[in-house]
Amino acid sequence: MTKAFNPLLSGDLRVLIRVSLPIMLFLLCEGITVVCERVFLSYHSLEGVHASVNATYLATFFQSPCAAIAFIAQVFVGLYQGNNQDEQIGPCVWQLIWFSLLSSLIVIPLSLWTSSFYFKGTVIEREGVEYFSILTAGSFFLPLNAALSSFFLGRGKTLLVTSVMLGGYALDIGLSWLFIFGIKDVLPALGMKGAPLAKIFSLACIAIVLMLAFLRRENRERYKTWCCRFSSLALWQYVRTGIVRAVAYLVSKGCWVSITYILVKKGGEYLDVLTVGGTIIIFFLFIPSGLYKAILTIASNLLGGKKEEEIVRLCRSFVIYVGLIALLLALPLLFFPNTLMYLFDISVRHTFERTFGGISLWIWLYLTALTIQVSFCSLLVAARELKAQLGCYLFLWPISFAPVYVGFYLGDWQPSKLWMLMIFENLAYLCVFLVCLQRKKTLFSEVSSF
């Protein structure tokens, strides 16, 4: 029987665009959902917006390592498909589903203990702890959805995941408005507490739909998705591969949480710069995140199909892609920056417009640098060179944190310099990732010539 043609066994720019755009679409919807939530909260209170931003930062510190381990399923799904081992895919995903559920036993108590310290003594202490506590209750849904979506994304099947995410994000937006403001004589207004409750409910619905699709008859027959038996040995096999990446995320997010802690403590304009910049970045984060996942999917399939020579072609493709993206981002960030602030309540709009006017250039450069950095990082992850990634984060952690500590905590730097420092952080990561790729003598030996 002739082996079926796999379009993912190519580093062509058209393939990269075709794979990345659907992923970017549902990640864009996630960004829209987050921005809508903060717009709604701006009509409730400014403290609610600040709490939402910084509670999310802290939650990401705990949830990202778990999601990083769960997303390692995408690498194995791509490898198994590329090597025609379809029957291994279902059991692999199930082990990471079990991991997602078990992770909450550690994450929830540790998160609640940390939040009381992070927000203590800040101007948003009550709002931050309240928002974060509710959000933490559904912490296991993020890695669970990561494991389930990897079953489809690892095989290049993005349509279903995109559709489910669209529905989930629409539900989140609707419920956020409904829970925050309520319905007179029907549903009491929950205020700021309504935003994290809406998020948890929508994540639960996404998980249910993805699980039902995962267990469909054709998937049970071809990919053995009925093999749900827990195996500590199999679980460790996959977790072991992802744990280094998880520690890398923990170090990276830990650095950022430490930075935000300094800014939150200072309050005032520093808190405004952190909130406005963070909100704009999370809206556009669909671009680097979507490109990262697309490159990871294609590179994993190239590895499984023994097409290492296509890696250099893939590198050229995403460099061109990033250039086009940077030009498009200049429109909303540099030429029409106030448009992004228009939806916020007038009581905070003028403050946000003034704040964003001083950092819009740095945000544009930051997003461009981040997109390039994560593109090369995804090659290391696809090749399971995770120790190299961890080494980069451990090496650069002090370099990232030290200027912020000296400039903002010990000194009196202007708030706008925060995002300028973050640009240099991404450039430093990029340089180290490139060195790691050039030194690898097997898969990426030709990247040095690129």
C-alpha cells in the first residue's frame, strides 16, 4: 500500500501559513475574550482591571508548567503520525489527561498560599486575591484542554479545535457580561467575581466537547482513544519528556511574576504601564503563540518523516512570515494606537491612552522580537532539546530580573522603560537559542549556515 501523502512534511511558507492561520484564529479569540473581560471590568472599577491582569500573571506561573507538560502530547502525536504508529496516539493523550487531573492536587493549595503573599500590601490586595482564588479553582482545565487539543493539532487537524474554541470564547464573553452586571430581578450582579467564574465555566464546556470528539468511533478504532488505562510508567515517559520544558516555563514565568510584583508594589503609573501593556500584548499574543504551535507541528512531522533537510527551508519561511507580521502590527500599534483604547470606560480611557502613547513603540518591538524568539525556540522543543531551553532560561533569569530590580525597586526609573527592557530580554533569548541550534550536530546542523 502506498504511504499517504503528508502535506506537513514540508517547510514551505504556504504550508506554514495554512497551518498557522487557524491556530492563530482561535488564539485571537482568546485575546479578544481577555480584552472584552477587561473592558467590562473597566465599567465596574479600575481596580478590577488591575486585578484581572496581575491575577492572570500569577495564575500563569502555576498553570503554564502543567500546560507545557500536557502540550508535549502534540510532539508525540506528530511523531507517531509521521512514523505511521497511529495506535500509540490515543494512549499517549490519555496519560496526559490523567496528568492534568492529578496536577490540581498540587497546584490549587500552592497557588492559594502564594497569592496571599503576592498581593499583600498592594492597592489591589482584596480584588487580586478574590479574582485569583476563583480562577485557581478551575486550574486543571488548562492542561486538560491542552492535552485534548494536542490530539488534533499534532495531526494538523485544526478546524475542530478552532470551532470549539470559537464557541468557548463566545460563551466566555457572554457569561462575563452576564455575571459581572447581572440581570435585574433575575440574576444578581457578581461584579469582579463574575469574570473568573465565566472563564472557568467556558473552559469546562470546551473540555467536554473536545473529549466527546476525542472518543468518537473512528478515533477509537484508528487511534485507540478508548485505551484510558492509567499507567504510571507510561505517564512518566511522557511527563519526563515535558518536565524539563515545564521547569523552563516555571523559571521564565517566575522571572516575570517577580518583575510584576515589583511594579504592583509601586502602584500608580507603574501599575498602569503593566496593565495597559499587558492587555495589548495578550491581545496580540495569538501571533507568536500561533506561529510557535504551527512550527512545532510541522517540525515534529518533519522529524517523524525523516525530512531533516526541510528544517532550513522552514526557517527561511518563518523569517519571511515574521517580517510580514511586523509590518501589519505597525498599523494598530504605531499609526492608530488610540483605537485600541476606545472601548474602555471613559473614566479610565484617558489614563490608558496617555499610558499607551508612551509605550506603543516598545510594545511593537517587543512583539516582533518575541515572535522571532519563539519561532526558533519551537525548533528546540520539536527536537526535544528541552535541556538546552531550560539552560537558556536559567542562564538568562538574572540578566532579565537584575535591571528591573535595580532600576525600579532600588532606583526611580520611568515606568515606560519596563517594555524596553523586555525587548532586550527576548533578543538575549534569541541569541542563546541560535547558539544552541548551531551547536547541534544532528538534526539542525545546517541551521548555522542559514
